[in-house]
Amino acid sequence: MESNLLISNSTQFPIAMPSDLKTIEYLIDDTYISSLLQIKFENEKNHQMIYEGFSDVDMIYYYVHQRKDIQKSKQRKSSTKLEYIRELLQFYRYLMNSQEFLRQDVDGFIENSLFKNLKQRHIDAYQQWLSTYRYGKKQELYRVTTLSRKLVILKSFFKFLFESSFIQVPIYTRILDAKITKDDLPNRDLEENEVKALLEFYKGNILKTTLIKLLATTGMRIRELAEANWGNISKDTNGYWLEIIGKGNKKREVKILNHVFMDLCKLRERRGLSNQITKTDTNPFFPNKMNHHYSFKYLSKYVIEMIKDSALPFVTDSKRTGNISPHFFRHHYACRSIEKGANIYQVSRSLGHESIQTTELYLAKMMNRSQHASNVWDDEAY
């Protein structure tokens, strides 16, 4: 029997099938981890396989919620867990829709687990399906950045299953890389004159101008800004510094320029909040009307809509595809920092990138132009 594809490319999975609802509730709730740990302990005590009695869904749950570090602060964030659950459930739904095929394709089919029946050819088939799957109203293919994220999560999960002896075949070795190059990234150019145009358009609106300045001059991710506390501000001879927690729960500091800090203080005064610097202050660094932290998703949408509403020429340019999101300001910060004399290592560290290669992708277009051979030519040549 042919096993080049388990499911046709036209197959559409609902986001939450009726039978999935309890599964999703279970996977999101982190209170069950102690029960699974107790089963593991009992299995070991009784000289059984450590994960004896675990279902496929239990293994997804344990993988997502397991402790990765002795320090609680360094555990996976809830948003990261949700991302892992979403990607692994997409794969599991694919298997659920393929189980009749698997029963016929695999000799000695093992009941009560789809993962245990998987062979390398099935992983190859899934990757072929994933690379040609079209989703949404526009029936678009997944971008390379999306494919890369999905495959990284899947590879890590199946490596965990193999090393835990839940599966016997190292199928994670068949999962391909989806290397991201500068050509795979969307155009996220945001020039200095464009940021200034936004500030001029919203002149007099302290909330919007302060938000734009904070993003443009610090390179913070929108989530880092939304979740920062006022107590994380400090001051030294070089100015004001904000300690933030980035991806992977890694701490770093960003500098808040003096005039931006003064604008922020004005905004906070209007909100009735103190601007006295004290480490014990858990009030939000950038407060909403209720003086609570913004939801980072809400704040991201707010920035997108704010820029769209300006209807400035660079926003409505027919050549621009998609919305200008908060992430554009990280690219802006990286490019302007290089232009002002910073080196790529300083920029990478300031942005909180794990790898300098990520920073190079941000700067690829600008660096290509700055290092172009034509720059040695005199404008008056010929």
C-alpha cells in the first residue's frame, strides 16, 4: 500500500472538533502534572516502564508542562505552552484522521497509541502535507518562518518521546530543517522619517506618542513592554534603565532615553501613579486606564490600528503588504542603532537575540547596501 501521503492536501481540520474540547481543556490546565508525576513514581517503584499507562495526549501534556529548570521563574510561559499545544494538536488531529490508514499500513498495529505506530515514512508524509497545506480564507501556504516553528516543536517533542522510551523509532531524525533566510522575511522597513511622521500626526496625544517612542528607541518586544513593572526601573550616570524579561525568561536591560522617560512620567501622572523609583513597586511600567498591565495582544492590536488610522502615505502605499505591527519598531531600532555607530554584537545583545544570525537577518538589506561595491564610486563619475 502506498504511504506517500496519509491525508490529501485539501483536508481541512476544524480548530476544535467536538471531541477535542475536553482534550484542549485538559492540556491547558497545568494542575494535572502532579497526578502524572505520581504515576511515573509508581511505575518506577513497580519496575515498569516510566510512562506505562500514559496516553498520547498524556505525553503531550507532560512534555508541555514538565519542569525544565529548578527555578520556577525559568519555566515555560503560559503563552509558550499554548503555542506548543496548538502545534502538537495539529499533528495529532492529522494522525486521528489517518488512523484507518495507519492500521492497514503498519504491521502489528499497537492499540491505544498512534505515536507508537509511527514510522519514518509517516513523518516524511506529514512534512510533505504540511509544506503544501493551504489554510484560511485566502488558502495560503505556510510561510517558511511558520514551518520552521512547527518543525522545531515537533522535532523536540519526538526526541523527548524517543529518549523517554515511549516510542522505539528515532523518527525525530527525519524531521527536516526549515532554514530562514533574509528572502523569507517580510519587508519590515520603518524609516526614521516615517516614525517622525507618526509622532507628528499624533502630536498632543501623550499615550500614542509615548508608546511609539518607547518601541522605536528601545527595541522592546510588545509583550516585554506590556508586562514590565515600574519597580524594574533604575537610574545611573548614563540615564534610566528598565529590566525586562524576554524570550526564554531571560532578563536584559533596555535604556529609556531621558525625554521618553519624561513623557512616560507625564502619562503616569495623568493616571494617578507615582513616579518615585522603588524596587518594590509592582504597578505597570506602561499602565492602561485602569492602571493595570495591558494585555500584550490588545496592545499589539492597538499599535496596528493606530498606525492604520493615521493613513499616512507610507502606511497606505500599495506596495506595502500587510499591517505595520509593533515588531517593525524592533527592526527600526536595529537599523538606526547600526547607522548611529553601534556594532552588530551590541545590537544583538540589546535586542535579546540568542543568536547573532537572527540580528543579521534584521539588518540584511541595510548591510548589503552599506557594503555594496558601488559605494566607492564618485557620484560625478562619467
